[in-house]
Amino acid sequence: MVCVTDKVIEAGVFLIDKPVDISSFGVVARMRKILGMKKVGHAGTLDPFATGLLIICAGRPATKMISQFMDGEKEYFATLRLGVETETLDTEGEIVKRTDVGEISALQIETCLEAFRGVQQQIPPAYSALKHKGKPLYYYARKGIKIEKEAREITISTLERTDGTGDIAGQEGELQIRVVCTKGTYIRTLGADIGTALGCGAHLTALRRTQSGRFSVEQSLSWEELSDDNAIDHCLKKMITVEEVAKLLQ
């Protein structure tokens, strides 16, 4: 419970704009400290290099709703570095391959993106938190143990370019995209698959989640607000009650 003067808050939902290089668990730990509560969780992990909307649920009535939050569509903005592949499909891993981008026309890019729209079968990345025999996949990947992963059905309802309509040429290139997708979609994998389809490989250099179901990052608390002396006041001002959330999820 959170006690503020004579008011006791048993549960609430908080929208956080996670900064780069902070883990999702790091946000949970910060909220536990601010709220003075142990029962705090998040709805949908963001990798440390990613930024944007992280939904935090505090108190048992709120944490019981986590699965409902995760069911909604997500919106992401991502930047792909073409011509360079990494072990983890993002900036965290070692570079494993370089391929000259050459010349890729705007039409080739659009044709490529079109192929990834709609229902897809996607294989989760080796470096992910998905469990295998009780341990996350990244545990095995770090030990060099290869685990066969089954493809999972996802749906990408929107996949569009956001950096203009020009061609891309050179040893390396950059491609920016907007993605709206169902839960369980790995944007790192999507980025790598797009690079493979374009014939040059790719990895993500930036990823930002801006929407999750009915909730937007524009409604979020900033990391600065969670770091100053008035953090509890900022949180209570923007807290969404369980009752309000229940109405939004109907």
C-alpha cells in the first residue's frame, strides 16, 4: 500500500517512458522504491537499448490485469542499420557479418515490407527471455548452446517506412520503420529478417514503443519525474486506478 497523508492506495497502473540503457526490471525496482510496495510488475518487456512505453502494475488487483494489457496491439518505431549483422540482432551484440548494401531502390524496399505485412510465422531470437526448461533462451545463447525454437504466429497490421521514399546506396545504410503488431512480435527479428530479404543483413540501432493497446507513451511519466524528490507526487498525479483500467479494457 502507498500512504499519502490520510489516503491509502492499494493498487494502481502507471505508464512509464523507459529511457535507453535501463532494463524493464530496473524500472520495476525504481517503482517499488517510490511506492513502498513489493507487488509490482510490468506488462511486456522492453530490452535495455529500447525506449518508450512500459506499463507498470502495482498491487495485486493491478498485477492480475497484466495479461490483459499484453493482449493489445503494440506500436513501435525502429531504426535498422543495413549491411551489418550482430549476434543479438541489436547494438548489444558483437558484429558477426558485414555486407555491402549496394543499391536498393525505394520500390525494392516497399516490396520487401509488403511481404512482412499480415499474418506471419516468426522464430523468436536466441537472445530473448522466452523460457526453455525453466531458463531464458539468452542463458543458453550466452553459453553457445543452440536451442531449436518453434515459429510462432504473429500479425503485423502496419509496416511502413518513415524516413522518406528515396533509394538507399553505399556500404551501409539506414532504414526507419513504423510497426503495429500483435503481442509476441520481436521487432529485432523483424529487422533482421528485413535485412536478409533485402540481401544485405541488418540489425536494430534504435527501438521505441509508443502504444500498447489503449495506452500511449504521451501519457507517461518520464524517468526524470521518477528520479526527483517529488517522484511519489508525480506518480500519484498520473496513476490510473484499477477501475479506470477495467473500463478502458472492456
